[in-house]
Amino acid sequence: MADSIARRIDAEHISVDRILEEEGLWKRGRRSEFLRANRFAAARAEVALRDGRPVILDGNFYWRTVIDDLLARLDFDHRVLTLNAPLSVCIERDRHRAEPHGERAARAVYAKSTAFEYGTQVDATGTVDTVVGRVLAQVREGPFAMARARRPRRTGRRPPSRGPTARDRRRRRAVTVRRVGAPIVRRRIKAST
């Protein structure tokens, strides 16, 4: 779903689950592993955001502190959307995956990812196109649609000799899509999509 959203708004899609696998960070699903993945996700996002390209940060975020940490690493306007679907829908979607993880995994992930609410809740029932439409409606409405980049933090470094255009500053934004109930892919991903 995040790929489809990213294509529709010409955004960079960064998958936290993929980072966990590619960087060999996934061991036991601990908070510390996700916090380490945030460093990679933020570095990748910053490159795109500095170029004026929106970013979709996608993943199962089981802890509020992990989301807070990721957002603190990015000095750009952002919006957090949580895609919610009932457990029965998550189990059914898992059954239709090329490599299903099973009902037990879906239940475990659902329990962890529904332990708290964060951001704007989006109904994730229905077809992919329906859910993508709901997400795009959230991204395009309200103050986020008019988002402007914040000034860079003072770090003691000299600013670049030429900055982005006013249009680029308006386009800098990040959307974090928090999925509820989708099991983490635990196989090595060889090529990014």
C-alpha cells in the first residue's frame, strides 16, 4: 500500500521493515533494533526531503518512543497516519500474501500494534485503491497540504552556499504510515523496490 501511495504523490518510500532486514538489525524484535533502524530511515529520508521530495516512512511501529525518536531525527513537517483494520481483515490479508506468516503471527503483531494510538487514524478496510484514496485525502487536506519546511537546526555548521527554492521548501514533508496488524517480513530482501 505504501508503494502505491508513494507513486501517486511522487514520494520516496522508506520501509522500516526492509531496513531491519537489509541492515541485519532484526534479531528478536526489540525496541533497540527499531531505534537503530530509525537512524538509517532518517538518513535516507533526509536526502529526499532536502531535495524537496516527499517521503513515506512505512512500518509496524510497536512503541510510541520509536515513533517519537524517528520524528525527532527529521527536522521537517510531518504527519503520522495509522492504518487500522480489524484483526479478521489482517488475518485474511495475510492468507493472500505470496508468503503468509500465519494467523498466530498476525494476532501477535495486531496485539502489539494496537496497544496505543498515534497520529490520525485511517480506516484500512476495503480495497487497496480505497485505502490509498483515504490516505491521500488525509495527506492533501488541512495544514499539512500547505506545509513548509522548518528552518534547519543550528548545528554550528555553515549553511550550504545555495538553498532550495521556495517551491522546494513547500514540498518538504514526511508522512509516517503506521500499519496495524501486518506481520514483519522476516526474510532477507535482496533488492529494494
